[in-house]
Amino acid sequence: MKVLTANRLSDGIAVWYADGGWAETVGHADIAHDKAAEDRLEAIGAAAAANNEVLDVNVIDVTIVDGLVEPVRLREKIRAAGPTIHPDLGKQASPQAQQAA
């Protein structure tokens, strides 16, 4: 399973492609379950980068853990959660993240 991720050009926030736009949480991302869907996400990411919406576009591996979408690689887990210095800052401080913990 894979999802499309990037950084929003306007503020650098990590985002994931979801429902025709960019979500700030990986849990809302559109999941590619096959090569055709992965190719579709790559094309969407290339177009968004060309339109200066996002940068550092990547299709990444994810898994489902306890019903929640979770990136496989540590780098992507950190990008999904926010800064590692304070758990009270970033995405991990949001009410949704606290409910999942």
C-alpha cells in the first residue's frame, strides 16, 4: 500500500494527497493498492509540483495498524507526527492524534 506525500510550498507543512486535495494528516490520504493506482498518484504529484503547489513529492509505503494508516519508514513517521522535540507541538499535539494514542 502506498500514499502520495509532499511538502506544501506555502508553509513547508508535510501533506498527503486525499480526495482531490492535500490533507495535513496521513490518515486521510488516498491509498494505492496496486501499480495502476500508484502510477495515478505519481502523475498527480508531478502535476502538483509543476503547478508549484507542493515540493519533495514522494509515493511512500504505508501499513494499517489498529485501523489507522501508518507510514512504514521512520522518516515518514516523523513527518506524519511533527517535531520530535516536544510532543505538545505539531501534529502529535492535535486532539485526533491524542485520541489515537
